[in-house]
Amino acid sequence: MSNQAPNQARVIPLRPPAARPGTALPHSRLRSSGGTPTVSERPVSARPATTPPHPLPPAPASKEPLWRDLVGDVLRRERLAQERTLKDVADAARISMPYLSEVERGRKEASSEVLAAAAQALGLGLGDLLSLAHGELDRQRHTGRRASNTPYNGLCLAA
């Protein structure tokens, strides 16, 4: 007599496969006679049709600008005010020209070292760059509020 176990394994899925409402999922069950698994089908309970889908959170009235956009705008404005090329500033900062371009466009989140190098290449300190970006943030927030709260009366003054 030998006590060898059969080389049959029962597989239990960790996550049941997704099914559409009204379809059935395979489900294994052991036969009482031989112990070999067979596949039988069991109906899947469908989600009630009256359940609404998960609501999306409401969109904010005014979207906050991203910090990388603000810093990029300040870098580009300062570079253009000094009438310098992207290549000139990138070489002076010892960063690649395509990367500096992406930072200026707000496509890349630059490290503090890169921002400090770019600011120094423009004759600014890191604190100056961040202060200018903060001023830009305040300006955007105040113009957004003023535009929504104050009606336009058609009067325009020029200095």
C-alpha cells in the first residue's frame, strides 16, 4: 500500500474574472466520487440598474495654477527681458537647452538645483526667482477674483 497523493492541484483565483450582468462565471467544485474538479456555472448577481455611477467631484470654480507653470513663466519673462537666447542661458546654467525649454513651458518639475542654476544664469538669486513666482501667483489670483466679482462697465484708463 502506498499513500501517494494524486498530482492534481485545485486552483483558486485571487480575483474573479470580470463579468457582465446576467452572465455566469466558471466555478470549480469537487465531485464527491473521485475528487477531480469539474466546472459548473453559477449566476452572477448584477448591480441594480437604479444605482447611479460614482459622481465626479465638482470642478473648482477657478483652477489654481501649477507652481512649475509660474516658475517657468518667470524664467521665460526674465530671459526675454534680457534679450537672451535659450541656448545662452542654458549654457550659462550648465543645463541642456531642451530641458530648460521644458521647464519654461511648465512641462518639467525642476529641482531646486536646476532652478538655482537657471536663476543665477539670469542674474537672479533663488529667492528672487521664488519671490517673482509668488508675485505672479498673487497677480493671477487677484485678477481672477476681480474679473468674477466686479462687472465690467466699459471704462478703460491708459497712462
